[in-house]
Amino acid sequence: MSLQSVQWIYLAVAIGLANLPWLSERCFLILHCTKKSAWVRLLEWLVLYFVVGGLGYLLEQRIMGSNHSQDWEFYAVTSALFMVFAFPGFVYRYIR
């Protein structure tokens, strides 16, 4: 598999996981919740942000052979990007 295809698959997984808290009624994809509050959805979104970050960390280690150290700016940008990825699910749940 080429590097470009791995990057596109990773982006698709990130977009899917960013929207999952707003599209699913299950808490953390396991527990059945009768009514999920906005706080539970935000907590689930935050946990999935770290899951996607960990997956990216592992892919970087596997493909590049080493991991680059990151400063706070990297995490600020990736969290903002994850928020943008989650926007369609948020609109579907609360605005539509």
C-alpha cells in the first residue's frame, strides 16, 4: 500500500470517528444510553481525538521509522482540525 493511500484512509477514519459521537446513541460505542447529553458527546469526542492521535502516532512510527517531537502548536491545530471534521455530525444532531 502506498503512502498516499494510507494518508487518505487515515483522513477518512479521522472524519468518521470525529462524527461518531453525534451520529450514534451509544456511549463510547459500547453502552446503550437512553439519552446522551451534550457533555457525554463532548467527552466521547475528546477520547476519540486521542484515539485518532494515537493511531497517527503508530502509523508515523510504522511508516517513517521514528516519531518527531511536537510542540503545543501541533496539538492546537490538530484539535481544531478534528473540530472541523466533527462539524457535519454536530449540524446533523443539533441544528438540523
